[in-house]
Amino acid sequence: MSPGCSPAERRRHRTAAQGLAGDRPADAVAAVRRVLALQSQDVRAARLAIRARTDGLTRHDVDKAHADGDLVRTWAMRGTLHVLAREDVAWVVGLLGPRFAHAGRGRRKALGLTDDLCARGVEVIAEAAATPVTRARIVEVLSAAGIDLDPKTQAPIHLIAYAAMTGAIVRGPDRADREPTYVRFQPDPVDEDTALARLAQRYLDGHAHATAEDLAAWSGLPLTKARAGFARATAPEPRDPGPSVRLLSHFDDYLLGHADRELIVPQRLAELITRGGMVMPVVLVDGEVVGTWKLLNEHVIEVDAPGDRAVYRDEAADLGRFLGAEVAVRR
């Protein structure tokens, strides 16, 4: 962190690094590339994370970037689904995927997914994913190859995740918000030292005032690896973008990008932000969480935060434009 830099300055620098304040691109890929990856197990929340970091896009623009393959969802940081720019998938999966594939071995065995079965299953899945294929179709193809998995259990998705972490597939275009497809993929081998340095630099560029401990928490890498990457990275010059108000959705990277949230979440709000494993939508003013919000229906959002409704009206209007519906603020 910069000497003499106040908490308020640090928060504003962080919003600038994240693309949440100041100039924002009119391009979904540029917004994702800026922070390297955005958590994406919830498709709708991931769309809204991109909305908050862009200017003038609609949900259809974001979906088109996925359909065209310019944005790709796959298992990456912390072994969870993230969206990345296409050119970043290979080296990120090459660096992180094998680590999390190994970490999930015990859970796979508990589901009856032995190492041999997984190896055979990945080959079958990769062949089936020459064109976009749904999970249901993957289960059918596996069964035809003599690998019977109960579709009502977690075995199919754990095998699919293993195939993705080992570089055989990524998620393809979604047929609906809750029906993903998968397509074949083959990353090039990566040099770990080079990839660690790249990861640390890209992380610093998009997260500002961060430490190796923050990188370890965000990526899921051991601290020793994070420190090795940091040793070859350079902290960017801080930028103050001025005042900003943003409505962030579930699991936004602004709340997940560091080891703790003390800088951005007041203690009185900490319990409201995380509920039952969910990271809730928040109202962000100048980089500080001041409350929460929720979409009641396609036309109304409810804001639980201080200040007059006018403070949040522009963000509500932009949210409505993005979704294709006029949105009003209710307090």
C-alpha cells in the first residue's frame, strides 16, 4: 500500500483498478480482462458483475460474447467457476487446474469416481464435446461407453469439473440460465514460474493495494506460490477515479478479491453480506459497502442503504437499461 494512503483513498484506488469507477469500457471482454476473472457459478450474477464494469452494454451483449467464445466459463480460481477472456483460459487452467483436480480426488472417490474411471470418462467427454453438449447428453454418452453415473447425484458434475480442470473441456454457450453446455478444449503446457508471475501481475493490476496473502486467498494457491509470483510483479500506480455509486450483485469480485473485507465492509454490515454461504448484492459508494439491495422483480429494486433514493437512481436506470426493463428504486 502507498505510504500515507488513507482508507478512503485505498478504496477509491481499488474501484479504479476493478473498473467500477472512472472510465469504463463498452466491451465485456475488456472488463473481464481487467480483473482477469469474475466468479461465475451464477450466470445472472456474472452478467451483472460485467454490467457494473462496463458502459452501455446489455445482457444480450454479454451473452453474445459467451456465444462467440470471446468469454469463457470454466473452473479456475479456488476450483470454482469463473469467466475469463478466451486468451487467458489456457494459461490460467494450466496453472491452477491440476492443483484443484488433485484436491478434489477424495470427494470424487466418495462418489465412486476412481482415477481409472475419471481417465476414461475424460476421454469420452472430450470426444462428445466436439460440439456443445449438455450435462444430460454427457451422462447418456458416458453410459453408452459403460460408465453409468446417476444423474441425480453429484457424480456427473464432479467428473465434468475434473475434465475441465485437466484441460479437456470448458463451458460453452448456455442454452438457458440453468442449462450450460460444454465444449472440447486443449490448453498448451505452461511454465509454472512464468504463469505465476503473470498471475500475480494481472491480479495486482486489477485489485490494487494487494498482498501475496490476498493473491493466495483469491486464487487458491499456497502462500509460497503466491509470494513467488509477487516477487516478479510490479505494483501499478494508484488511480483515484473520483466519486462513484455501484450496485454489485452476488459473489462480486470486489468482495471476493482479497483475504478480508475490513477495508470495504464496515463491521456493522459484515453479517448482512455473507449469509448461508452466499455473498449478497451490495450498494457501493466510493468503494465502501453502505448497504444491500435486491431485485424484487424486473421493474423494482429494493435498496437498504442510507441516503435519498436519488443517490441510487442512475444505477437503477443503468441496471434497467442492461436488463431491458425500466427499474424503479424502493426503499
